[in-house]
Amino acid sequence: MDYSHVIGQQHIKSHLQTSMAHGRIPHAQLFVGDAGSGVLATALAYATQLLCLHHEKGSEAFRKCEEKALKLHHPDLHFVYPINKTDKVKKHWLSTHYMEEWRDFLQERPYGTLFEWLQRLGIENKQGIINSEEAADMMKRLSLKSYEGGLKVMIVWMADKMNTQSANKTLKLIEEPPEKTVLILITENEAQILPTIYSRCQKINFPLLAEADIQRALQERLEIEPSLAKKIAHRSQGNYHIALTLLDETGEDAQFEAWFIAWVRSAFKAKGNKKAINELLNWSSQLAGQGRETQKKFLSYCLELFRQALLENYSVKELVYFEPVEADFALSKFAPFVHQNNIYEISKALEEAAYHVSRNGNGKIIFSDLSIQLTRLIHRKA
């Protein structure tokens, strides 16, 4: 992977390239950021440049080196990542046992998460770890001479998953680095990194991506139409992984919209209306019958739609992207009922409902309680 595949992060890319051009290459670096910010993609692009640094740019040797690095087959490129016991390897497991799966994962999902990686291995219900045997293997691999005469690069993905024994062995590797070695540790949770390792690494923080960068990537890479790309980029919270997840879920939006409209209309009518109360209870039963993941996604959809209504109400038009599927529902008519005096409590009720759903609470009770709260809050005066 090269820098053209990395979304945004121009400042970091420029910093890495400038430091390398001036010969300032720290032997131990810590990249901190969410998977969706491009931290792994950047590490791969950086590693490609480091591995081919000793070749003259544009030469045949450089071209061959870059080709091997881009295909993740360069002999001086090493990886460590969280794993666990699988049907393939039941004891003494090491990252090297899963290189074929890892290469496929990186080619397909360079912005993927730890859960997706463990899911690829069929062990998503287990905890991925980097154990002491892995750390010993790291030292063994890096103690060997460079195959191609240049630098050796090791990328440790999700370094916070190192156990205590593994972290201590890695610390020794950082304190006494083998010749021509660059170690890149990647983490989403820097607080879990051993303090003595943390203090010995040069740290780079990866910020969230700009909406414009995510929108551009969706349009250019996936050929998503501009209006949908803008909508997804706005909801992605600066995280390209979330953007891809939302893109997979766009087919559910029509159903979520129908449930939302039925819900708020019944809530409007419910004050002193027994029939509408029964409608809300029936609605709650319908939602309770859905899978837990669908329930959580729907609650997230509702939370975002209430926020869109608030923005519409306060005339922040440039941030409003919602376009209803149902012809007789207009956000502009609904928006006046969402304001400063009820948005906080509505949001809190939705977030609490999502929490109870994730904790395997009774769906019918959760959605019935949520509906009753909405009937009270939606009638509150601005």
C-alpha cells in the first residue's frame, strides 16, 4: 500500500516523508488512532517507503522492492497482531501461522477493526492477545540480517493487546534494537501500553478524518453518488470504517424510517387517546421481535434523526442531509417539536434504551418505556 491509498491525514504523511528524507527515522514509533482514521493504512505506506529507501527511486531494484512491499510479500516486512487458539492452530500459536489470512484481510479491509480480524479467523467470541511466545518470535525474526540489505520493518497492530510478559520482552527489543530495524506499534488505546514502552517510542496521534475526505473517498473509490456519500460522511464521525458500515446498512434506512414515522405519529396522538396508546404498545412488540443488532441500529438511526430535526428547527441548513423516502413526511413540519427543552432528555432516553438492549434487556419493556417517555417529551413546549 502507498500513500495514495491513505484517506486524508496529509499532515502526518508529509511529516513521515520529510523525516525520512532528512534521515530522522526513529527505531520505535507509536501510531495512536482508531482503525477508521487510517492508522494501519498509513503504517503500511510508510513501511513500503522505508523498505525501498536504500534503492535509487525509479530504478528496477526500487520497482521490484515496491512491488513486493505493496503485495505484502517483502521478506523484510514483518507483522504481529492479536490472535488466539483456532481449529488451525490449537497451541503455541504465532502471527506467522496466519500470514495468508492476514494478507487477505489487509488487502480487503485496511481500515478494518480487531473484531473483523478475529471474525475472519472464526474466533470473534475469544479475546485476541499477543503473548510472550509471540514476543520471543519477534526478537528471533528481527535478530536476522536484512534479506535485501536495507531496513527491517515490523508492524505490531493493536499493541495494547500484549500481555505483561510480552510487553516486557518487547521493551527489551526497543531498548536494545537490532541493527537496521524499525518497529511500528499501533494502538487504539494508548493508556493500555506499558508506560516504559510508551516513553521510549516517538508518538504520532491520528485525528479523525475530515468529512470532505471521507465523502471524496466514497465517491472516487466506491462510485457512490454525491448526495449519499455526503450523508454517510456526515454520519461517520470522522471514521472511514463507520462510513463503510453505514454504507452496508443503507438498505435498512427505508424500514427504519417507516418504524420511526409510525412511532412519532402514535406518540403525538397518545395524549389521552387509548387507541394511540395501544398502537404504541403494538409498535413496541414489533420492535421487540427484531434482532438485538437491528434494535441497536434503529435506536442509533432515531438518535441521528432527532438531531437532524433539531438542526432543521434552528435553521442550520448546511448540516441537514435527511431526505425522507415517505412522501407525506416532512422534516420541516416535524422539526418544531424537537428543541432545546426536550432534545437532551430524548437523546438520553434513546441512549439508555440502546444500553439496555446491549445488556439483553426485555425488548418489549425497553421499547414500551421509551415510547411512554416520548409521548411526554414530544409535547413539551419550546
